Amino acid sequence: MLEKMRIAIGLPGDATDEHLTLAKQFGCEGVVLATPARLPGEKRWEYEDLVRLREWVESFGLRIESIQNMPAHFIDPVRLALPNRDEQIENIQHIIRSMGQAGIPVLAYNWRPNQLYRTGRVPGRGGALVTAFDLEAAKDLPLSHGRIYTAEEMWANYEYFVKAVMPVAEQAGVRLALHPDDPPGPPIGGVARIFSSFEGFERAGRLANSPAWGLLLCTGCWSEMGGEANVLRGIQYFGPRNQIIYVHFRDVQGTGDHFNECFIGEGNFNVTRVLRALKEVGFTGCLIDDHVPHLAGDEGWAPRGRAYSTGYLMGLLRAVEDLS
Ligand SMILES: [Mn+2]
């Protein structure tokens, strides 16, 4: 039914009617909702609330492509193997089943208990504000979770998680989309960042060994990990396996230790080549914008930057479709 690459849009946790109206005006057919504030629940989300959320989105002629990220306190006990891990795994299983019943097909998550670290904002093209990261400025941050969490632990915790949730996701008809650590690289705040390389995702796929498992392929992060070659490597390996669930289409200038974000088309990779590669591997999910540059007058969710990025992606996709 949806066997076509398409452009959706990422909406913030406090999305309103106006965000959905804008999404429709931009020409999107679907939206990705980040940790929706409309979903109550201290430890989990409930079926009735998920149905209400889907109906609200559909009342604007749109569909929910994915819910992106649970509240950290739902999943940190699992990521860090805290005493209430098993309770939260049961709650996440409940969320997955409820999403399936409510007709919401994808739940995105990451394995990074820390915030998304950036070390500043710098002026990009024409003074638009973009985020920047410099490992030098981040390497001496204090422990974020009280102690060091090694890569071995983070892997063991991940394995425990996937063994518990993937069978439930398969049964529920929900796919779980794994986003990279951002930025990739050595531990920040003492927590190992195991999803910082091609090899990490390849290993995760083997561990999960499930059709419900896949990637939220963030081209920005994959570019941070190793530029265009790494983005193409990820697409060409995971695409034919049907393990790219959806895509964050953004880019950076620079890599790992030192980079800044930028407008689409100004970064490490050739956007046409990357979109063509997605088409060539038969990718049929959605692409969305991802932390866009803030244009003059932009605040919060940056509607001007969003409009620019989304329109750019729509034109690019149209050209790639028409010329292939
Ligand atoms: Mn991303």
C-alpha cells in the first residue's frame, strides 16, 4: 500500500493543530511524532491514547509514520540495566502491542541515555544558526549516570532488550527503528556509544535476528561517522535486507570529532547520489528532515527551516524519480 519512497516531516513533542496544518501545506502525507506530549502515562502509553493520537493526525488528512523516542525514564532502566529493568521491558512490550492494535507501525529508539551532545551553535550560510560539536570541548564532561558504562555492558543490555521485545514487535506488526548515537565516537559522560559505526549496526542486526528490527538511518550521523562512503555503505548493506525502516535526511560538514550541521546539499555527501542509492536498494519508507538550520525569525521547531528542508527533499525526490 505504501510501497513508495516519500517525504514526511518530523514534528515536536508538543505538536499542535498548526504543525499538522503546516505539514499538510508542505505537501507531506505523513508525520513522525517525537515523544508526543499528548500521550499521558508515567511508565507506559495506553491503547486508547494511541488511537486518539492517530485519529487526531488523520483528521488533518495525514498519517503517523512513526513515533520517535519514548520518554527517557521509560527506557533508561533498560539501557542501563537498572533495578526496574524488567518492569520497564514489560511496559515497553505493552506499548508495542498497543501501537500495533492502534495502527501505528513504527517505534524509533536509540541506545544513548545521554542527551544529544552539541558543543555550540555557529553561523552557517547567511548567518543561519547550525549546531556544532567539538570533542575537545566534550571529553571532560562529568559522569552523566553516576559511573562508567562500558561497551560490553551496553551490548549486554541491548541484547537483553532485543531478545525480550523483538518477538512481541513481530507479533504486533510494529517495527523498531534504531537511531545512531549522536555524536558517534568515544564515551561521553562515561557511557559507551555502541551505535557509532557500521560494525555496531551489523552486530545489532545479527543479535536481534528479527524482521521487526531495523534502522532509523540518520544520514547526518552516518556522515558524521565517515562521510559519503559510510552513508552509501550503510544503505547498500542494510537496504537490500529491508532493514532501513525510515531515514533522517540531513548532513554535516566534518566528521566525528569535529563537525557542524548545515543546509541539505552543503555537507559531506552528494545528496543526489545518496537518494539514488536509496532508490536503487528498493527502499520504500519515508524520509524526514532532522534538526534543520534555524533561519532568520525561526524559533523552537524552526518552521522556516523545516519548510525549506522539506521542500528541498520533495524536489530532489521528484527529480530522482523522474530521471530514473
Ligand atoms: Mn537523526
